[in-house]
Amino acid sequence: MQPAIIGDLRAAFDATTVLTGVDIDARYHTDMAGIAVAPPIAVVRPRSTDEVSRFLRICHQARVAVTTQGGMTGLVRATMPMPGEIVLSTERMNAIEEVDTGGGVVITQTGVPLQRLQERVGEVGFMFPLDLGARGSCTIGGNISTNAGGNRVIRYGMTRDLVLGLEAVLADGTILKGVRKYIKNNTGIDLKQLFVGTEGTLGVVTRAALRIFPAPAEQQVALCALPSFDKVRALLDLSRKRLGGDLTAFEAMWNSYYRLTTELVKGVAAPLPTNHPFYVLMESSGSDGERTRADLEKLLEEALGEEIILDATIASSGAAAAAIWRIRDSSVELSRAIAPSAGFDISLAIDRMEAFADAIEMGVKTIDKDAFAIVFGHAGDGNLHVNAKYSPLADKQEEMTKLVYGITGDFGGSISAEHGIGILKRPYLGLSRTAEEIETMRTLKRALDPHHILNPGRIFEI
Amino acid sequence: MQPAIIGDLRAAFDATTVLTGVDIDARYHTDMAGIAVAPPIAVVRPRSTDEVSRFLRICHQARVAVTTQGGMTGLVRATMPMPGEIVLSTERMNAIEEVDTGGGVVITQTGVPLQRLQERVGEVGFMFPLDLGARGSCTIGGNISTNAGGNRVIRYGMTRDLVLGLEAVLADGTILKGVRKYIKNNTGIDLKQLFVGTEGTLGVVTRAALRIFPAPAEQQVALCALPSFDKVRALLDLSRKRLGGDLTAFEAMWNSYYRLTTELVKGVAAPLPTNHPFYVLMESSGSDGERTRADLEKLLEEALGEEIILDATIASSGAAAAAIWRIRDSSVELSRAIAPSAGFDISLAIDRMEAFADAIEMGVKTIDKDAFAIVFGHAGDGNLHVNAKYSPLADKQEEMTKLVYGITGDFGGSISAEHGIGILKRPYLGLSRTAEEIETMRTLKRALDPHHILNPGRIFEI
């Protein structure tokens, strides 16, 4: 029997907007963490903020829960429908409305894939600096609701830092028209912060004003090999000193990541031998091509002279730079190639990273003697990704999770740097937030979504 | 007769913590906007987060309102006590607890004056980039609760962008222990955002983890004279292109500001003649002193050659740089020198600024034929300050306010870029926020401070 709300939705929207039964494609209940136990009771695909508002008002009155979906590239099961939920797909809210180069702002609907926005802005000589491996499928709405980080945080910050204004719909259908272009706007409580990184639990973001920057004339990418993590830190310090604001990425890879990715992932080559303990991908961006390259060359020469690095290569073309980036961007493909493994995304102080990684490596072997850790990440932002590879004979996810988060806690880290909490990490939220903080999150949830219809049970239990 | 709560406070704290009657100095009811109609019923001066918590619990139970004070340099009457309120002074929470250069973080209590934090961080070769004219007296807590902007937003963002973690106390005394050092920490709702820029209405911030950066080896300051605002924009575009991330300040001054400040404010000299239509103060920061200066010289030569600027001087010493900065930093002194005037702080698109300023200049003369406008500000951030000077025969504050905000609205601007709303701008909040937004602010206030004891009536009426 169909739930009563389906009739209300069919009456309120045209047939292409409301999908049910066999019309619901599996992609609405499949994400990068797997497939849902049941399909949603309906998929609603609004085209506008007003349609989202009308839809939520119906759900609010009927007390039916909604999960909002972007590109389904999340890793924590935040947008996988739970039984009885309706999916709100943003896929038809995909208009880039305005690119304002004078003001340095793009205004877009939130169903737009990140890469399409990057390309559109690139056409007029600008850049939207947010960038991550899932760029082709993840959406701006997903980026905002997870406060996505990615490859250029070291220079441009997280998604939160790029958001100037948002239009969002509250659980009861109230529209907050906050698409404004100002960098500075201290007029009361900054409501848009409620919708950044809150995983769709406090509202649905429909439109955004985002910062864009003149595209640097030149980007230079280098790959370095290093003998120890101390040297990784020394290279970061030296790069900051020599390149200043031109340093736009600093990605560290432990040997296991670099070696296995270049060995196992199709189409990924190794520009440097695979026997070095550590690798760093550096990107430098500047307005003067020759100087940017000369500065990077000089920096690498100095680092070689001081024995900070053992070897290095600077990409000689755009294609070569893309090939180096492909190593770092293939983490999902690597985790598929080595399955089963348990993946983690943690923050901790850079001076604890080496000891942390060593403790993880020792720890995983106590659970499974064939297990090993693959460590890589945004070292310059205090953010590491860890893949704990174990043998396929038994499911070790939970044991690995407890181990890794236990060690993360011991080292004073956070259990989620950029991936979020969703359902998967919910049991562990208390490791990174106090009881009072979680209770205050619940207070906000109750105030803004009293019937708990927006992504209920994600982040914390209600 | 003393209110009953005074006895409870005296019982809970030592005598130096609770001041009443003649022990209350006038500075607790005087700010830059004037003096309160009545002194507070008490001044409480806690030393720690725990003391703030105990204090607020007493006030919450007694339903007595509290206004939290930092350096009293605000311009919107947010911390001036209203009749019957208690002042929470942060003046004894003044410890800088840790300067972590490895992690790029300083941990501090919030009663610390900005300049003291800048100096402490400077001792170890680092910088806390927030900077504004009131640096000597404004406090970190005030900077956070107003989301202060200032002179280096163009490179380092607003205070919000510099906050890594906060410890805050809710109205009922609940302590949120959120002092964490991570740049990335996507673990649920980012509660610290509730306390940034909310003018003490949602909680009291007691400790903060703030980002610090290696101090640039070299800062170069130039002052330029320009023939038109179009050229100011052209200089900004050229500076961004040539200096990139090294451009750390870009401050525009209309003729009236530059001329009157250098003529009327004691100790402020004019390094360039006072007859040019526009002036720009630029600051460039880099790791290589010679190159930073050479780059700036080259930029100014190019700008002279292209007739973007008419004249320029680069400070030849730290003292000369400070003298140029003093022109821009003397806005409060100027407004005192020309009193009476009405001051405003607005955001708008840079391509509307010239027409906006012209409309203001015409408008003020329709109110008072002797009136004129003084315009200056952080042009690179889309932020202007306006002083409408009028003749002392009649109070024109309200008329000027309506005029300036009306024109701001016509030009699509925001009525507060960095100063906040407080009591003074509350009647005009609806010009920059929708009814639904203001109602959502009230929802948050009710949820977190159900008895409305924290700075009640600031930002919006309860």
C-alpha cells in the first residue's frame, strides 16, 4: 500500500517531479559506501527553491522524513535513504545563474556538479578554488552541506570560507533568502553557517553565492621524494617561507599509498621510483609563469642541497601536472583495488602525524597480522586519510574503526576532518565532541526542525 | 534597595569580583557611542570559564539580564548596559595561554587586548593578522563577538576565518569546551559559529584558539594619489594581478577624508599633497624584503605609466609606514574633530561605490546645506565607511541615518559590514535581512537563551 503522502505529492507536482516504485533508479539508494536496505518511498526532483519549499511543507505536515541528495559521493552514509524516507534529489536544480567577475562571485543552484562550476568559471579566466577527487559527480550542495575541504584548503580554506550567501529552506518550508554577495555582512546572526557542514539536518540549501578568484596565470606541480616525515615537515616550512601565498597544495603520501596507487590503479604512472619512504605533491600558483617556475625550481634545489628531499620532478606540461595529480586523486580507486579496507579521515597536529601513522601500522597488525595501513592526505592542513587494509577472510571494519579512533583520541585528533559524520561515524561522535556540545546540537535541531524530518538520525540520534 | 541577586553574587564570589554602587567606574557604562542612562546594578569580573558559568547560572535562575564587555570600542551600543542589567567584564580573563608556532595557533582568554596578543605572537616571529584602529583597547572577545574585520581582510579574512575553536558559556551556565586547534573538523554542527558576530546574544566566549601565521619578513607600505574612482578600481585589479597573495591591505580614501585627517588630527601628516580626488594605502607583505619592495616599485611605475595613479610614495622606514597607516587609522579622531557627524559602515559592490558616494554627498546637502560626506574604507573588501558631517545647530542623526541606509538599499548594499547592529542599528536590520531571517534569529535566541538574559534587545527586539 502506498503511503498517503504520495497522493499529496502527486497532486502538488507534475509527473516528472515525483518518482515512485519501479521508476526509482538504483542510484537514489546507492552511494560510495554501499546500497540502502530499501529504496525510498519516493524521489522528488524539484526545479526551484519554491518547489523545495512546497515539498518540505507537505513532509513537515505529514511528519515524513526526507534525505537530500547531491552526487552521492559521500563516505559516511549521510544521504542514503533510511526505510520510509523520501529522497529530495537536487539534480534538476542545476543552473549556474550568474558569474560576476567584477565582484568575484558566482551564483548557482546547488545541484550543479563541482566540475561544471569550475569549468564555467574557468571560461572567463576565473577559478572556483574548491577541488577534490569527486569533482565530476559531487555537487555544490553536497560540498556545502559537508563543508568540503579538498586539495587547496592550504590557500583558499574550506567550503565555508568560500560561501558568501545561501538560500535555504527550513523544515517547515520557510525560505531564507540569503544569497548576498558581500564579503562583509555583520547584520545579526550569520544564518548561513547553520547550513554549512550540517549534512542536511537543519535545512536544504537551494542556491549559493560563492567566491571566485582570478585564475592564476600559471600553476606548477612538483612531486618530491623524502627520507622521513621530519623532512616532510621541513619541506612544508620551507615552502611556506619561500612561496608564501603562492603555495596552493601540499599533499603528503606515505610509501604504501604512492607505491600501491601507481602499481594497482589503471592509468596512474610513477614519475619517481616507488622505494622512497615519503612523497609530497606540491602546487604553486602565480601570475608570472616564468617566475613561478623559477621559484619552485629554486626551492627544490635548496631542499635538495639541504637534504630535505631525495629526488623531485616538476611537471613540464599540463598533461604531466594532471598525471601527478592523478596519483593523489585516485584514493577511491586504490581502496577498491585493495578491498577490503576501512577508510578514515582524521585531523591532528602535524608534529604528531608520524607517530600516529606508526601507531596505526602497529595496531592494525594486532587485529590481523596481514593488515597494513595506507596513509596520505592534506598534511599542510593537519588532515590525514587512513586506509586500513585487512585480509578478506573476516569483516574487520568495526575493530579497525575502534582502533583508529582510539589512537586518534590518544593523539588529540578529530575523527572527521572533512568527510562528516552521517550514520557511519555517529557512534563515535562523542570521541570528538563533548556531551554538552552534542546536546546543544540537538537543541538546535529541535528548534529548527521540530518534527525531525530533515535527514533524521544523521550526525546524532534524535 | 539592592536587587536580591546582588546578595547571591556576593555569596558566590569574592569581593574583588562583584562591584556595586560607587565602586562601579564610569568606564563600565561609557563606550565610543556615549554614556548609558544608568549604571549597571553590578559589575562582575570573573577570572575563568568556570566563574562565568557559575555567574550565568545565577542570572539565568534569577532572570536578570547580562551585558558582556570587552574594550568598549564598539560603535553600535551593543555592550552599553540597559537599566537593570549586570555587566560581565572580561577584563580579568586576560591570560595568553599558549603560542603554538608548530601548529600555527594561539590559545588565549578573551579579555586580552588585541594589540597585546599581536605583540606576544610577534615575539616569536609570528603574526595574528587581525588589525584595526582600536587595537590598543579592543579585546579578542569583542573581536570575536563582532566578527571584526579591519585592515587585512583582503588577505586573511574576517575574525571568523581566524577562529579555530572557542570555549563558550551558554545562558544557563552550560560550558561548551570547544578550544580545538584543527583547521578541519567536520564533526557535526560547528557550534563555534554561533558565537562569532552574534554580539554576545547567544553565549559568552571565554577562551579561543586562533590562527597565527609566520610573520612576513618584510612589509612595504605605499600611499598613492588617484584622479578618479575608476582608477582606484584599476589599481586594485592591477595590484591583485601583480602582487597576488602578497597584497595585504588596500584602503581607499576620498579627498575629504585624507585632507581633513591630515589637517585636523594631531600627529597625522600628509606625505602627498591634499588636492587629489582619491588616495589609496597599499600594503604588500613578502618573505624576501628586496623583492617585495622591487615588486611594489615596479607596480607603482606601471600604474604611473598607465596614468592609473598621479603620484605615490613608498615608506622608507617602519616609522614612515606607521605614519601612513596613522592616516587611515585616525577615523575616530577625525569624527571627533568634526563633530557632529553620523557614522556608517556599509558593504556594497565595488563597481557601485563611486555612484553611491556621489549620491550620499548630494543627499546630505538636501538635509543640511552645509553638510558633507567623508568616505573611506576597505575598498578591496566591498566595505566603505561614511561620516556625514552636519552643522551643530540641530541633531540630524536620524535623518542622516535614514538617508544613508535608504541609498545603501538602493545600491544593493548591507547596512553593516563590520560594526554590527547592537541597539543603534536595530531599527534598520530589516533593510538588510528578511522577516524570515530575523524570525529565525529569534528562534535561535529562544532555543539557546530561553529567558533572554544575554544582551537582550541587541540586534533584534525580543
